[in-house]
Amino acid sequence: MPNSAAWSLPAHQLVGLFGAVRRTLNRHGVSGVLGKAVQVAGDWRKSRGAVAEPDAFDVEFGTDTAGVVPLWKLHIDGPHREHGVRYQAVDPARVRRCLAALPIRFSNYTYVDLGSGKGRSLLVASEFPFQRVIGVEFAAELHTVAEQNLRRFPSTQRRCRSVESVYADAAAFDLPRSDLVLFLYNPFGAEVLEAVVERLERSLEAHDRSVYVVYHNPVERRLFDASTSFEALPDGGETAFFVHRPRTATAKSPRSQRGPERLAPVTDPERT
């Protein structure tokens, strides 16, 4: 008999759950569905653990950024729901180490997190003197929580005063024309990331500028590796770094003369 608890779920969650099962069955067969069930069970255990054990970051700042949220629980409009990845809070210490490793003047750069969820990385990035900090999230509930977190986060903790969460699809988001630090925590599959990379390449053709990509848990890093616009930098454990240098800067100082660019050490990789 079906579990009665499942049928008590809100209608949009039932639709999302059955849709996820159908897509997994079509793509990967019964074995894929069984694997997905194991993943869902793991998500449930993690979410239970997040409730049982208070998150240190949220306790310190009065925010709600912790936990794991599968997409089938959320309202998501648009064509890319099936290509998204569950929300999982990133380790704030990891974000701080990755950003501190970048050889940049932060005040010249806009930080953009594609798939920003509840906004944890935005809060951490605001501790650095970026020109702007922007999160892009396509799940309405997560975007709403992110906006609440931005209001709660202590102003004394911030060194960037322009911080916002944008409710939008990353594949259709127009990136700012300033120099960029683009942060990704495995937010979506290859279909969406391919569109993001193509859109970014077109943006660079129209408005050439410096771009650093910080790609944590880089499941689809091959798309950046294959791009002629980006160069891979020595990575830091579970994080891949890429850079695009403006053509004018490259012409003034050819790569053969510049030597390889170095990041500051990114130590103590996050364990998951």
C-alpha cells in the first residue's frame, strides 16, 4: 500500500516528486530510480540532522541557510526544473578560503552566485569588499528565504553594501558588465551550464572584462575546460578555478611572458 504520508504532501510537491521519478525512470531505468531513492533517503537524513544539530553559521548570525532541500519540494516555473540540483548549504569557511585565494582587487569585481539558494554564499561574499554581490535563484521559496537572510545578516559583518538575491533562471540571466567572480556550487546539470557558458562567452565578446570562475564540486567542469575563453588555474581540492583575461591585457603581456597565474593556497578542503 502507498505510504499515506506521501499523499498528504501539497499538490505541487506531489507533482514534483512524481515528475522526478518519471524523468529518472525514462533516463536511467529502474536501477536509476532505486539509486534516486537512496539519494532521497540520504537527503532526508541530512535534513533531519540539520534540525537536530544547530548550524553554527546560522546560530551565529540569526539566519536560515542550512539544510538540504530537494527540488521536488519547491515551486519552480520555467523549462529547467528537471536540470536543477537540490539545495545544499555550502561550507562558509570553504567560500572564504576560495575568495581569499583570488589575486584580485575586490572593489573592481561583482560577485555572482548562480543557483544561490538560501543565500549563504552571498552572506559570506559580503564579508569581502566586492563592488556588488548578486545571487540568482530559480526556486521562489529559496529566493524568499535568501531575501530574509540578507535582512537578518548583521551590517557590521559586511564590507560590501550592495547585496541582493534575484529571482531568475541562471540560463537567461544577463550578467553585469563589470569584472566578475562567478560562483557555482554544482547548481545544475550540463544542459543549463552549457547555456550559461555560451551566454557568458557572448557577454565577453560584447564587453570584454576579467572573469574568475569558482566552481565548487565541479561535476560539469568539462564545459569550462572546453571553452576557449577560459583557462584553468591550479585547483584547490574540491574546487575548480578558471579565469578569462581581457584581450587588451593579454595582448600587452603574452602568456609566454606572464608565466602561470597563481592562486593563494586553498587549504583544508571541505569534506562531504
